[in-house]
Amino acid sequence: MEHTIKTNKQDEMINITDIVREDVRNSNIKDGIVIVFVPHTTAGITINENADPDVVYDILNSLQKVFPKDKNHRHMEGNSHAHIKASLMGLSCYIIIENGILKLGTWQGVYFCEFDGPRTRKFYTKIIG
Ligand code: ZN
């Protein structure tokens, strides 16, 4: 499934767990794997804490400190910091489906990570039974 997502900030993590869950439900596949993939070079995917929003804040804040906008970067577009953060997070994740349910930990959520927003973005889910 292809999904469009609108990001609102330059750096942002958006919880997309419910969208992934819905795709799994609609697939009627009870046992398998769902892959979530981002077709961008300055956005990523990660699984992390879904309860305390301060965790997301701390992740983004820490990444900004370690990889700030750097005038010495060679990439002409000026967004190498975003490319680096996207590669660090990774562009995909996979989750086990068992009895039609995502085998996520209680505190885990799937996050679309924007590093060069705001933009209109895409992500794909692929469910393999
Ligand atoms: Zn670039």
C-alpha cells in the first residue's frame, strides 16, 4: 500500500503505527511480516517509544546536536545533515504479524522521521504472508 503523509516541521517524528495496523487488518494475512519502506533520502523510519512524547523530542534534539547544518558540507543542496540522519535511522523496518496482530512491544510505535520538512512524503507497506 502507498501512503501519503504531510509533515509540518523541518524535523519531526510522526507515529504511523495505526496506519500500518490498518493495512495488516485489511490484508487478512494472519501470519507473516509487514515491511514499511520510505522512498526518500532525507526521511527515515524507526520503531521507538510510543508513550512519552519527550522521547521523540530527545531523539530529534540529540540528532540536531550531533548533525547540525554544516556550511562545510559539499552537497550543494545544503541538506547533508538530513541525508545523514535518514541513513542513520534507516529507510525501512519490518514487524512480525501473528494472529493478525503486530508483534510490537507495549511501548513501541512505528515512526516516520522527517529530517528536511515540511514536505509531502510517501511511505509503502508490503505484507508478506
Ligand atoms: Zn540533498
